[in-house]
Amino acid sequence: METEPTAVMDCLHVIDGKYVPSHNQKTFVNTNPATEQMIGSVAEGGKTEIDWAVAAARKAYYGGWKNSKWSERAAILRRIGELILQRKDELAMLESLDTGKPLSLSTAVDIPRAAGSFHYFSSLISTLGTEAYPMEVGALNYVIRKPIGVVGLICPWNLPLLLLSAKLAPCLAMGNTVVIKPAEWTPMTATVLAQICKDAGLPDGVVNIVHGFGKDAAGEALAEHPDVSAIAFTGENHTGKQIMRAAAGNLKRLSFELGGKNPNLIFADCDLDKVVDTTIRSSFINQGEVCLSGSRIYVQRAIYETFLQRFVAKTREQVVGDPMQAQTNIGALISKEHYERVLRYIDLAREEGGTIETGGSRVKGCEKGYFVEPTIITGVSQDSRVVREEIFGPVVTIQVFDTEEEVIRQANDSHYGLSASIWTNDVSCAFRVAEQIEVGLTWVNTWFLRDPRTPYGGVKESGIGRQGGMYSIDFYSDISTICMKY
Ligand code: NAD
């Protein structure tokens, strides 16, 4: 790599407003996946540190935050959003060093969208109303929202600050206190966010962070903790199942955003220029490490060859390499393990009889770092593992279809159900297909666009519950009815 890391940071836990090491001083190494260089050491927490953090969060909850005024919370959230924007360049750099994603992407998307969540939920709680039902017998029923207590947020590594903020903003907005377990690969921006929260005036103990691993470690201890009322988790399906079991002890409320194997349905009458450009993004942006990535591409036979030719040509133009360079489109995968896993899937595609149209190996010229070429696979059947399993890398499959019924069947033939994109200029076809696809979010002639007021989440094994707008407010509050007789 030409560019040396320019920021190095050690991460401690943040508990009750203080930076603290683990009780046994244990740490683990944080590595830049683009250079394989150590960029910091991270405190490794477990049950003890989770106990400390939950106790601090409980103290802050009953010590005042539970009964804080919504106007105070709205003002603090707004300041958090502003401080994130003020520190945008630093946060974007840390995010890229941690994840390997292009700096241009973290600057344009990750950090501004994280700030956007705080601004949005600040406005939303400033306008929240309620329901009231007068009864003929002389009574008034009205509905209030109360916070739910201490909430655990367990986060993934692909969009670290963005996804954390989408949970944290509504959670704080409703008066809860929080223990965050960032992904072990990406501890840095969460740690800075804790400082930003403090600078914005958030009382000590309202936001706590415990770094560490998941299974038999900090993540599991948080999911099990009897004083935690709810867990909001984003990550893999099998982790979701483990968390569900661990959380059963006190019947925690759960919000799960899990994996996806999202279909792109491309009909012959589509606007091909737009489809090719957007499909490049939906396939390879963030190295394909996006839960909403359109990794199963279905193309109608009449345009299959043309689409393939143009899509392959455009894929070959993608610049893979140093995340710090402005022209880079695709950076490094998160870790050696994940990189090897993605390469194994490409080998598997070959074993399953697939053709690698482009890509298919590590990037030549990058001796260090976990760089995989953007890869297009054809010639695989619907029941091959590369069509069925989430690869979570810059790897897509393309299959051909003839009829609307056939592609709906193929698209729905998955235990995932997160999102889908339909490409057609036939409005009736778009309506018909959109209603039939078994996913939580369907795009027509676009991808990755969503108004923050709309619900977001998966059906089938892609998740439980919805986030976004009032759906987040519902998750992070207890709804109570008061019936007053007069
Ligand atoms: P992961 O499940 O491996 O890890 C996520 C978090 O869970 C980490 O903080 C990890 O330490 C923790 N964890 C792991 N095992 C645990 C356990 N037994 N108990 C408690 N915590 C545990 O997921 P990942 O690899 O970080 O993220 C990639 C996955 O996330 C992909 O499947 C992707 O599709 C999914 N994802 C989904 C969405 C969505 O909105 N649906 C968004 C982003 C990512």
C-alpha cells in the first residue's frame, strides 16, 4: 500500500463517563485490513465489564435520565449530530482504517448518515403526539410512552457508526440508557461517539461501551444480563439465534436486523444504462459487505447477453485497492478470516459448475491487505450454495429467466427476505411483482433509497421487527394506557 495509516487509536471501555481498562487488563489487537498493520489495542471486556456497564446504565436511568424532559433530549441529540458533522473527517478516517472501506465512501455516506439519525430523531420526538379515546360512560383513555430501561445494542462491522447511530438515536430519544457492544473488528468510531455524547451534554452512564467478542464473551453476557430490558442486534442469522436463546432468561424485547441474499429482478424493458450503473453499486459498494447488497441477479432472457457484456465491462473498470485514494471504488474486506471465506465461496462456485465471468481471485499488486476482485458468477443453479448463502463480499451470481412467474418464484426461493430491486418500465408489472416478493423492502428502478420515516427490516430469517421513524419509537418505548374516570 502506498498510504500509511494516519490515525492510530487505543480503545478502552466507556463506563459511567470514564475510560476504563478491563479488570484483568486484557486487550486485543486492532488491525487495518488494507495494510494488515496494527492500528491500536482494544480493551477486551467480558461478564465483569458488562456487569459494570449495566450497573452504570441502571444508575443513570433511575438517577434522572428516565424522567428527563423530551426537549432536553431533543437538544442533546441535535448537538450529537452537529458534533459528528464537525468531526466528520476524523471519523471517516477512523472508519476507513477500521473497516478497509474507501475513505470517499465513509466521508460521503457513513458519517453524514450517522449524524442524520440524531437530527431526525431529535425532530421526531419534538412533534410526537398521542392517542386519546373519550368514553360515553365518562372516562378518558389516553396512551403514553415510557422508556424501557437499560437497552443493549450489539453492532456489526460493515457500517459501524451508521448502524449504531440508527439504533442509539431513537433509544436515547425515548429516555433509555444504553450498553453498546461494538463489533470486535471496528471499535474506533463508537469510542469517539461516546466522547461526542459527553461533549453534547449527555449525563455520565447514559451511554456505556464494552469492547470485546461475542460468543462466551461480552456480547453473550450483555444478551443474558437480567437487568437489560431489550437487545437491538444487527448481524448474522446464527448469531441472532444465539442471542435469542441467551435473552430468553428475562424475556427481553428483541430487534433483529439479519442477513440477506437480495434478488435483483431485471426485466427486458428496463432502462439498461441505469440498471448497469446501479447494479454495479448494489453489487460492489462497500466491497459487497452490505446486508442490502443485490447479490442474486436475475435477468430476462431477451437482454441477458447485452446486460452481461455491459455489466462485466463496467465491473472491470472498478478500481480496487488503497481505501485512502480518491479514485478507489472497492477497498479491503474486513479480516483475513472473512477474505478467505469469500475466496472459498468463489472456489465453491467453480466446483458447482459456475463460470467466473470476471474477477475470481485476490487483487494482484496488493501484497498486503484483504482485497478480492469484484466477481461475477454465471451458470449456477438455483440450488447451488453460492445462490443460496450470503457471501457478504464483492461476489454476485447472474441467472436468466423467461417469465414474471418464474422470476417471482426464484426470488422468493430463499430463507432470507430483506430487500429486492425490480427493474422495469411497465408500471403494472412493477406493482404486481412488488406485491409478490417476500421481503421487507422493495425498490423499483432504484436501490438503497429510503425515507427515514419508513419501516426498515426483514421478513423470514432476515430479521424481527422494524426500525425507522415511529417503528423505532415503538421498539424503544413501553406503550401504556391510562383510563381516567370522571
Ligand atoms: P456477527 O453476527 O458476526 O456479529 C455482530 C455482532 O454480534 C458483533 O458485535 C459480535 O461480537 C456479536 N456477537 C457474535 N456472537 C455473539 C453472541 N453469541 N452473543 C452476543 N453477541 C454476539 O455479524 P457481522 O459479521 O458483524 O456482520 C455481518 C452480518 O450482519 C451479515 O450477515 C449482514 O447481512 C448482517 N447485517 C444486517 C443488516 C440489516 O440491517 N439487516 C445490516 C448490516 C449487516
